[in-house]
Amino acid sequence: MERSIFKNFERQHCRIKMKSGKEVYGIMWEENLPENNFRYYFSSSGDYQRLKNRLQSALYAIYQLDLNEVIHAEVISK
């Protein structure tokens, strides 16, 4: 998936299909790094909300995402 296409799905609850054939549901987002580099992440919508609200006692399941592995995304709710 190209970064320009990724921006249409960023921070929205999506169904995501990977090259491996696996389908996952959750939220993808981008983190800006120095020198105009980017890192991409994925988590369930619940984990994303806990992270966003900075709940100290919560455990998060956050995965680094390789956009080259994403072949399709579809927004399922906003």
C-alpha cells in the first residue's frame, strides 16, 4: 500500500487484508520520525483508544506495520 492511499484509512476502524491472506480488524496510524521518515502501526480499536487516552495501567497490543504487506483496506466505521 502506498503512503498516499494509507492516508485515506489512517486512524479509522478498518478491515485490512495482508499479502499472507490474513484479515485483521483495527486501526492503523503513522508516526513521524526524524529526516522525513515514517513508521506505521496497527492495533485493535480498543487498544488504540487506551493508548490515545494514555491509560497508565493498560497493556497494549501494538504492532509495527509494513505497508508493503497491506494489499487492501476498507473502512468499516468512523
